[in-house]
Amino acid sequence: MGASLAAALKHSGLSLALVESQSLLMPDSARASNARSPLPNPLPVESPSPQSSGGTTSHSTKPAKNASLVAGYPASGRGGEREGLSLDDWDSRIYAISPGSRSFLEQSGAWSLLDASRIASVEAMRVFGDTGAELEFSAYQMGVAELACILENRALQHALWQVLQQQENLTLLHPARCASLQFAADEAVLGLEDGRTLSAKLIVGADGRDSWVRNQAGISAAPLDYQQYGVVANFSCELPHRGIAYQWFQPDGILALLPLPGNRVSMVWSVSPEQSVRLLAMTQDELCAQVAAASRHTLGELKLATPTAAFPLRLLVLPQISAPRVALIGDAAHNMHPLAGQGVNTGFRDARQLAQILQERGAQNDCGNVQLLRRYERKRKEDIYTMQAATYGLKHLFNNEVPLLRAARNLGLDAANRITPLKKLLMQHALN
């Protein structure tokens, strides 16, 4: 999120700095390659480094003593994925990018740098209850070209890095780790472990769910543990997916299969901690058989294409997403269940809204002005709380064995499927 925000502020008139704890220095040949070039494998989105301050791939070493804004986002790491990925390996961490998020990335120039052959369009979505109920959405029905695009995290990060390396108003600092953050009336001072300091009017915390910036700003809330893990992996499938995203609500979890280019799908299976351990311990054949059975053999036989990984799921509702001289975006500002695939899009909407407010600040020279930050928070709260409440409610509605609720949830799916205006209303928010 920090990278997308920085790219969106290219013509803002602000002096920017982006801090990354990992070294992402690449040789010239790698910089010139396309978006399929490998980057260090990112940690699962739910598990960033606690001391992460940001991320970038720049080779720049010029100091940033006085920046208008400093942004950070989750550090890169390994997080359970295999090392030594080749150019043709598929990242098991994928995103479902909404049309609104795609437009935001197009404006920054990052989208045009992606390899189109590794992006899949979601043309329809089929959601199944646990007693045969079904809800189906289609791009045609919504009057749009596609419901979402599926792409790899690694490719998106690489495209953003390429944009940032050419950005004149941005200083990229890596490897650099935050050591201290102090606030004064007219500025914030960020101290790095190597002794450098950065003075800024605004600090943007985009450093993941265990945000160091958030903690330093004194913004806190007790997270709610969903008692579930998200198990992810990619598969090749026997039958074509035809651009359809599938989701099965089950009493013991929620299984989603998202289309990838060719006859490939990406799995996100939200299950109990005990079930996640069992899934990760299975042989390839056992796992493929388990996923095929849980998906009712909709795509025929499956073959594992990437290693499995898992990350814990939780809900984090903050009392505020800004403080004097600080704004939070992405997972630093909110955590939600991945069942709707809207976590990353909610984060992009944070970045998009904050960028718009800073660009439209008019004669206000102080980008950390409290009125600007309050405006950002007011504009984002409804969207964030709506998505958190919807995912929380759906998760608990379907992971529940009360007979009356079981009947009601499946009747609700069938009823919604028959009412086209209601379906359009349900999908409209997810397209932004």
C-alpha cells in the first residue's frame, strides 16, 4: 500500500521518502526485465515483521533529511513459500483486484508494466451454501467487463518498484529499519537504526497488521482472533474454470478457488488451526484429493502447482486511523476475514482516498494538518466498518451448526440469487 500511495503522489508537490527494512537491490539486467522477474517472497499478509517500517526495491542511497511525508508498508520475507523461484513459478499469494483498484494502479503507471499473460479476469462468481443453495454473479449482469482481476503479489510489487525507481520526488531508503518516532507540534522525526533521521510533516503507517508506526502513535485495540488460518496454494485443474471464481461455505470453513491464466486456480481455504495443520502435513496427492472433494469436483482432478502456506486470521477494528502527524492505510489500519477477497482493495481505497485529499489540499502547505487527516478518516470509516461487519457476520453465520441459522443462511442465498437488483447492490461496493 505504501508503494501505491507514493506512486499516486508523484505530481503532488510533496517531497516523499519510503523506508524498507529489506534490501531489494537488483542488478541492472533484473531492473530491465518484465514483471515476471522474481522478487524476495513476501510474508503472508497477516504476518509482517513486527519491526517492519516499509518496503522498496530502489538502489537509491541519497539521504532524506526533510521529507514532507514518509510512507512504509510490510517488509519482504519468506513466510512459508519455497526459495529459488524461477520466472515460470506461480506465486501462491494472489490478489483479486477490483475494477476501482485497477484504475488506481493504471493511473500510477504500474498496471501497464504487468505481464498480461499472468493476469486472469473474473467474469463470474458462484457461491454455494452448505445445503445446495447457490448465489451467482456475472460481469454481464453487472454491466462491466469483469468483476475482478487475479494477479500475483510478486508481479504487482515488481511493477510498483519499477515506477518508484523513476519517481523524482521520492527518496527510497533500504535496507533501513526504524528505531524511534517522535512527534512535535509541527513535525515528526523518524530515527533509523543506522543513525539517520528523517523529519516529516506526515508519517504514513503502511507496515502491516502488527504496525510499528501504529504502536508508536499510541493507536491500539484488542484484535479478535477468528480461530482460523487461511491455507493458500495454486493448482492446475482438469476442467476449465472459464473465468469463474468459486466459493463454498462449509460448517468447518470457507473454500475459495480463484481463476488463474490457463487451467490453473488459486486456493484460499479458511479452516480451524487443527485443520490447517492437517492440510499442511498432507502429501500432494492427499491434498489434491481433499480440495477436489471439498469443491465437489467442480474442476475435476487437481494437481498441486505451488507449496502450501498458511496465515492466521483476525479482525482488528481500530478506534481511529489517524493521529497527530500520522495516517494509517492497509493492514495497519484494519484487518478483516479474507472470505470476500476485499482486504487488499480496502487498502487500495485507503491509499486512493489519502492521495486525493493530499493532492487537493489547496493552499494548505502542511500535509500533516489535523483537518486533512480527520477528513481522510471520516471518508474511510464507513467503507472499512461495512467490509469488516459483512465479513465478520458471514463467517459466523456459516460457521455455525444451529439448525435455524443453517436453514436461514441457505434460504437467504437462494432468495438473493433470484433478486437481480439485490445482487447488483451486493456487488456494487466490491467493484470500487
